[in-house]
Amino acid sequence: MRHDQPKAFELRKQGKTYREIEALLDVSRSTLCDWFKNETWSKHIKKTNTEKQIKISKTHLEKLNEGRRIMLEKKYKRVEEDAKKEFEIYKNDPLFMAGLMVYAGEGDKTNRFNIKLANSEFYLHLVFIRFSEKFLKIGRDKIKVWLLLYPDHVIEDCIKVWSEKLSINRLNFNKSQVIIGKSKLRKLQYGVGNSIISNTSLKKKMMKWLELCKENFK
């Protein structure tokens, strides 16, 4: 018997993990496994330690999530405060109000993470894009586009047209979706374009601007 084996057993009975015993006695994990593999009481200790570790990990995760929630609340509160100040500065700018009105009519209001405009008219997307460049500080390289098309559309041809009209690189186009329904004939020449900016903070800012816009015109 090794001189450190009795001490290892003593530590194990105290509830120490293999890692703790390894650090205290400089005994390899494989040696400890060999010593304790046939000890029923050691298996119970392992189960207890595992349950304890799961509980610690769960508590740690809950604390991390709570810390993240508080941090995000503070961040989004600052975003809304900034939105109020910026609204007062921008509200007399025609492009600012035009962009908000386009989004009020054609933009997504429910998704928390994405600013998304869906329309078949190129010029409405251009208003949105220029608005985004000037007031959201988002360049065209950060804007994604996808097309809603009918089965008889030629997808690559439609992407080419939208890319040229909006001056957005074709690499920024996500996979197009084809309508599966009764009608297989195109209703719109180039389908419906969807311009998307993925940014939760900017979405909150957009929604705050729309809220302030409504209040401004009551």
C-alpha cells in the first residue's frame, strides 16, 4: 500500500472530490479511480458531489442570467433616453419623418430583434435605407435582403434587379422564399423585397421614435 493511500481514503470519506484529493496529495486521477472503484460508500459520495455541483452550477447560471438581465435593462433604458433626445433633434428633418412613416406603414412591429421592411416598391426601400444610413448609422453592407417570389419568377434575375436598384451587394441577399399556393403566376414583377437590420437596440430605438411620432401628432 502506498503511504498516501490511507490519507486519500480519509479525504474521500470527508466528501472530497477526486480533483480535490489529486491537488492535495498529488495522486493521479487514474490511481484514485482504481483505489475507490469497488468502494460502495465512495459511489454514494460521488453521487452527492455530482448533485451538489449541479446545484452550484444552476445557482451560478441563475446569477449570470440575472446579471445579464439587469445589464440589458440598463442598456435599453439608455437607448430609449437617447431616442428621446435624438427625436427632438431629427423631427424636422424630412428624411427622418419619411423613414418613420414608411416603417410605420410597412415595417415589422412585433419582432424584438430585427428592423424589417417588406414592400414591392424599390423607392420605399431606398427611403428606408437612406434613413438607416443617416439616423441609425447603419451602412448598406450591414443590411440584409431576401425576396418573396412566385414559382414562375427567375430567382437570380430578381436578385440582380433588386441588388442594382438598392445598390446592395448580392452577397447580402439571403435565400429567397417561393410562395407555395394555388396561384403559380407572379403577382408582382420582381416579388416582394424584405430589407432587414438585425440589432435589438436599434429596434427599440425605432419603436421609441414611432411612439414619440404618434404623440407628436396628437
